[in-house]
Amino acid sequence: MRVKLLAKSDKKPLDLASHAARVCYTLNQELIEKPIDVKARLFDSGHHTTLQHTNFTFYIQDVPVTTILFGLHLTSPYYNSDQRSGRFSKMYEEPDFDMIRKMLTEHYTAEDVEKVMPWIETGFVIYKDWLPKVLPFAVQAIKEERPFANEKYIEINAPKLAQEQMRMFISQVVPTALDTTLNLSAITALWRSAWTPEMRALTDAMKDAVVAEYPELEGFFNPAARRDTDWYLPLQEGTAILADKPDLYLVHADLYEGVYTNAGKDSVDTLYFTPEALENDVHYVHTKVQVSCATYGQDQRHRSVRHSTPRLTTSFYLPPLLKQAGMTPVALKFMQEWLDLKDKVPAGLMQAITPYGAMVSYDKLADLNALIHEQGKRTCWCAQEEIYHLSVALREVLAEMPEAKNLVSVLAPPCFICGKCQEGARYCGRDIKGTPKDHYFPKRKV
């Protein structure tokens, strides 16, 4: 794992914090180069908003997907990240097993790592052997579902869509890369809270990069205040089962009829910046969901939607193309072999190697502004089919509630609302104008 400090605010963190404090408490706001004792007067006393004027952008390479999914992105909403897409990446085609082994042995014994390596390698073998068999089903599905997709679109996207579904057999220990930006307050809190060996290593590297640039911040990272216990996702008991769709249960919907929306105007979502939309903030929809880890990673991107603690289940998500290709027994056996490792290796190692297809269950709580934004993105056909089906399932449940009529009309992609695709060259090829509104959200295979 490599962490590089890519960018930072152009003023020293203590100078900015000091100036912010002076704005609040004094008339002398010009002395930015003569800071007060920020650690003693602001940091130690808990006035941390003053630290949030300084941002750091990190470029992180060769970090396991699970360290992000169950670590960096699991809890705090106070970050911005852009991660290398696993959907269309080449990381699965030439896996470096020596690198994977090395990453794991940094935190677990060589003996335990060797217990899991055969299962990890099996997933890649399944991926390689079955991808050519699944590809024709992807081609046929595109032709059936997307009549305006030309041959070039099919040639480019059919392999990507087949790969997207076949990645369910890949362990998320595979390395990825991302840019992530946090403010100084968030970095110190994340470093203190690190709850796995992988998270401690990652946040140490981030802290070291910051302190190398600003040695005066060393005292902000107090080892005595750091968490010293591990925490891992609960893993449900039982044998492997397969699921061919995500699960959704509506717990409660607190709605009102006059929902404000700016949907369809352009690609800029201004709801959280519009006074008329303030009422949306205090009405919400509460659901319980079960999705694959692949979709959970996408769901984490909507940081204005609150999530409960996720629980790893014994379910494995089998996407439509894989089911059509006859992979049911392969998937069931693969998932059971992962579950059988539970009593043989530490919980942290089980979590570190979780397959993309393993399903997690959790609660979601979305205010209406967050919900409108999320649904606008995830009911689009450029979204992966599982998260599309999750979003459509919620839309269908809400459509049965008379008070949700106005809301449901905007839980849709821009093409539904204004008749025009905003994706440009990424237009999915579906029949936008010829599809009746009451048939606009069908089941998809790709």
C-alpha cells in the first residue's frame, strides 16, 4: 500500500484555524501569520470546526477493496473519494497472487494466509473459465433491452457488463486505487478510530504524510487516545444460499405531499442549497436492504443517506447473466467454501477476503433530498443492474402510497422526467421516447 499526499490547502493548517477562531472571538482578524496556540486553545478544548478549513487530498495505491469498503468508507461521511472502478477494470485478468499473499501477511500469519489462498485463486479460475461463456448472454441481452445500441456499443460494453457480473467470484482483497480528500479534523478522528490492522496501517500512512508536510501537527495525533481494540462485521450463521435479486423492506416513510424538486433542470443537484427544499430534509424513508458487497460499495457513495451497521449474510448474489448461463451450483459451492473458512482463520482475515458476491444487510435512512438524488442516479440504466433493481423496488413500494404520488414522479432518471438523456456518449441505447411511462422500469439483465 502506497499513500501520497497529492494536494493540500495553500495556507498552513494552524494559521487557518487561528484565523477562523479570531473571526469568531476577536476583532483582530488580519494576523493570519501569527497564530494563536491552536492545539491548546482549540484542538484540546474541542473547537474542531476551526480545523476543517484545511483539506488534504491523498492518492492511495495498492489498497485492498475491503480496506475501503469495510474501513475507509464504512463510517464517516466527512470525505470525498474517487475510486478506480471495479466494474470495468483489468485487475481480475492477471492477478498477482504473490502481491495478495504479501498484503495479507502484513496483518495475518503466513499459516492462516495459506489456508485462504486456494479459495482466492479458485475465484479467479471460475472468473476466467466462465467469462467467455457468459459473454454471449450479455450480447443478446443488450440487443433485447437496448434497441438503439449500435454494434460498436455492443462490442465495447458487452465484455464490460459480463465482467461486472462475473466479478461476484472475485475476492475483494484485490488491490485498487483512489483519491480521497479529508479535512484535518476528519483525519485526526479517523486515525484515532481505526478498528482493524488494515485501517491502522492506512491511517498511519496518511498521518505520516500530513506530519511530514507539517511537523507542527504531530501533537494532534496522540497515541494514548487511539483505539486499541479490533472490530469486524458480524457474520451470520448458516449455510450458503443464493439470491437473484436484492432485498428491500420498507420500515417507515414519513412523507408530505408538497415535495419540492428541481429534477430535470440540468446535471447540478441544488436541492440541499435551495430554501424551498428545506422541508424535504425533515421527512425521510427508512428501509432494510440486502445487497451484494459490489452494490454496497456503490451505495456508500451516497453519503447523505445514513446506513446502519452492515451484517455479512450467508447469501450470495447471482446476477441474471450468470443464472442464465447455468452457474447456480458453481456459485453455491464457492460461497459455502468461503463460509467454511470461518472456523479456520481469524475474523479479520475472513473479512479481508470477502467476495464481491457476498451479501450484506443493513438499514438505510434517507431524507427526501438524499432520496431524490440517489434515485435519479440509480434508476438510470448506466447504473449496475442490482442497484437499479434495488432502487426500482423502493419506487414500486412507495408508488402504492397515495401521499407519495408527487415524490414518486421524481424518483427517476433525467430521461424519464424530461425525455432527454444526460449521459452523452454513455447513452445506454434504450428506447427513451417509445417506452410508456408505466413500463419505464422493467427488469434488466444487464
